[in-house]
Amino acid sequence: MVLEGIGLHTGEPARLIIHPSDKGILTVRLGAQRVPVRWDYVVDTHRATVIGMGGQRLATVEHLLSAMWALRVGSAVIEVVQGREVPAMDGSALPFLEAIGAAGVVACPNAFCKPIHTMLTVQEGERVVSIQPGEETVFGYIQFSEPLGVQAGSFVLADYAQAIAPARTFAFLHGVEALRRQGLAQGGSLENALVVAPNGYYNSARFADEPLRHKILDGIGDLMLCGACPVGVHLTLVKAGHALHCAFARALAGLWRHTEAHYGGMAPEH
């Protein structure tokens, strides 16, 4: 399966090939290297999640990973053919969801889809990521200056394709030039981003709370950095971002290792 377009931040042509795999792990093929899609291979979290090794990188992996979470894709090779970034597509996870779904998905191994048996929280000041056993729901909360202000809400994860996947990345009109001076948002446009102007949305929003939904989309994608797909969970994201998501993925991976070691590879029963 081929994915191509331009990078949201680099503005460069981007082309990936997603290969099926029976290795039971998600990897990125960067030249001769295969890099696990895991928290300990994250090399940057400024404005996007970047996987890398030895100077080679693939940036903005979170939208693709979010779609992979929804489809329970636990074993695949993401080959980088051109560019340094996942194609922006329309700025959401929906094109990835549709493309992978059309290509067909084989059920992932049980070892990849892991339940949660206890609450886990990572917090930095007002920023929180938390997970606990639940009915496959997510609560999100974001707070920005006006006109965006506070957006908060709960969503059923079974509605991911309709309620979360279409939400696009967003940027503030007054900050676009500053981002570009930093070498970011070079490929951003009204076709792949929701732009927030001083008096409201500059272009048409898909949802009144599209920024909130996109932040949830990002959080779900970054959750895949734990090396597995958490299922049967309630997820809470409060003012969180890529760095905190990555720290949480590390903590969750550690929790699973501890649990499996303690119970001899078997999950505890309630």
C-alpha cells in the first residue's frame, strides 16, 4: 500500500509503502535500518512525534499510528521511499484509515492487543494523561486563548472513524509565520489544516470542537508508542502533548513488563 503527498512541516514530497509483516511489531524502514515504533526510538516531540535512529528520521507519525490503533494494526513495516515525514494528506487520520481499510487488515496477535487492569497516570502540572479499565471511551480537555478557549468532551472509541479520524491538525493564523521561520509548517495549507483566526475559524471546520478531537487523535496515535495496542480502556487527556504522550507510553510499557514478570506472562484476573 502506497501513501504519498507532502510533509506538513518539511513541505517536501513524501512517499511511504506499508508492507504486511508477521513479526508482531510495527517498524519504520529507514534505508537499511528497521526502527521499532516505540517510545525509546522517539527523537523529537516538538510539534510532532519523530521516530529515528542514527541521524535518519520519520516525522509526524502520530496521524498514521492513530489510524493503525483504530484498525488494530500491530505488525507492519513502514518503508520510507521519499522524504523525512509521513504525508500530511488532509491533516487528519481519515485518509490513512480508509487506505489501510481498503488494503485489508489481518487480525493482530492477541499479544499486541493488551487490556489494562489498573489505573495509570502521568502528570506534569496541569497536563495529564491517564488510562484505566473502561468501556472504550476517551475524555479530552484543551485550553487556549480566545477565540478557541476551552474545549472538552467525551467520545466513544467505537465511533473513531466518524467522530475522531476526520479532525484535522490546526494552527493559529498569527503563529503561522513564526512556525515557518522555525522551519515548521512548510507544507501546511487550508487543504490540510484548520486555521484559527482572531475572530474564529478562518476556514470551514468539520466539527465545532475540531481542535479538541484532533488532540485526541494525536494522543491515540502516540499511545501506540508503548509497543502494543491498549484495549478495554478509558483514556483521559488534559492539556497533553506529544512529549507527555511519549512519557506515558514509556510508563505503560513499564507497567506491562512489571505485570507480566510478576504473573509469569499471565494477566491478573479481576
